[in-house]
Amino acid sequence: DIQMTQSPSSLSASVGDRVTITCRASQSISSYLNWYQQKPGKAPEVLIYAASSLQSGVPSRFSGSGSGTDFTLTISSLQPEDFATYYCQQTYSALLTFGGGTKVEIK
Amino acid sequence: QVQLVESGGGVVQPGGSLRLSCAASGFTFSTYDMHWVRQAPGKGLEGVACIRSQGNIIYYADSVQGRFTISRDNSKKTLYLQMNSLRAEDMAVYYCAKEDKTHAFDVWGQGTMVTVSS
């Protein structure tokens, strides 16, 4: 199975900050990587697919980059509604596996 | 309106069984691969099972292999998860999710809670 490791597991940031979350795959997954946002009590929502493509309706302050084993999700200017938990997901192998999550909290 | 609605969750004793359903609407169900994803209380997301659009190819997480069965009825636009020999570690919110052609899960259900307790 392909293991996905996210870092950090949590971070504190202020509104307006630039935030970067990383995700590392245990083997090369090309660009088969998605990012999701999850708020408490809600289902996840996709932000980025294929490593760098912005899902329709998602604000442009979210961006993704990377290929192979190392990937990054960047929020260019953190907004109050962005405080949530973020997950990466590989779609290279049949059973799509998730990273452990990064909780973004208010500083 | 594109929607997935899960049902069937509840409280079950260890060793018991439960069948979850996921009713789809607003899209051509038979043309999309579907997934079950679970989230234990306070924990992250875990892919449980996947079934291809025609139901002919299925994958399971090692943690549920041999105990859970995913299936679908394309005529009823419904996805199922039969869960047998339930354990305490299976306790979680179970989501069904639609895999888009971009391979992202673009539609999720609201989730149904499965509690395993004596």
C-alpha cells in the first residue's frame, strides 16, 4: 500500500498568513494527488485534484504543486473560513489512501 | 441536485453485522466508481472499499478484507456496504463518495455513524 505522510499535523496561523502544508508519498505517484478540506461535523470537500488543478468553485488563494513523491498545498492569504483540517489523497493505486491530516487553527 | 444519502448506521455489538446504503441522485450513477470512506472519532480519513462503475472490480482495505462486502445496484442507484464480524475499531462515521473522472471524490454523503459496543 502507498503511505501518505502529511506535515505538520497541526499549525497555528493568523488571518492573512501564507500557509504551506506538505504531503509525501512512500513511492512515486506522478501527479495523482488530491487535497481536501474538512470542517467539524462535515464531509470533506475537494480543493485540488491532479496535484495542481483547482476544483471548480474553490477560491484561487488555494494552490497545489508537486509531483513524484513530494507535494504542497498553499493558502496564499488565510481567511477565517479556512480554519479546518486538510487531507491529501493519492489516486495512483486502486484503493485511494489519505494522509493523516493537518489541522489549521487560529493563532 | 447531485446528492448521496447514506443510511443504515446504528449501534451493534462486537461480532455483529450491519448493512449501510447510499442512495444517489442527480447524476448517472452507473458510470462512476464509488467508494466507502470512514472516519473514527477524532481521527483521519480511511478508504474502506471501492467498486468500479459496473461492479466487476472491487478493492478493500486490509483492515476490512474478508469481513466487509461492497456492492451496488445500478438500477436502484444505490451503493451498499455489508459489514460482518464488527469490531470496536470499526466504530466510525462512514461516508460514501463518488469518484469523478478526475479521480477526485467530488460528491460525498453526509455520513452515517456506526457504533460498536456491548
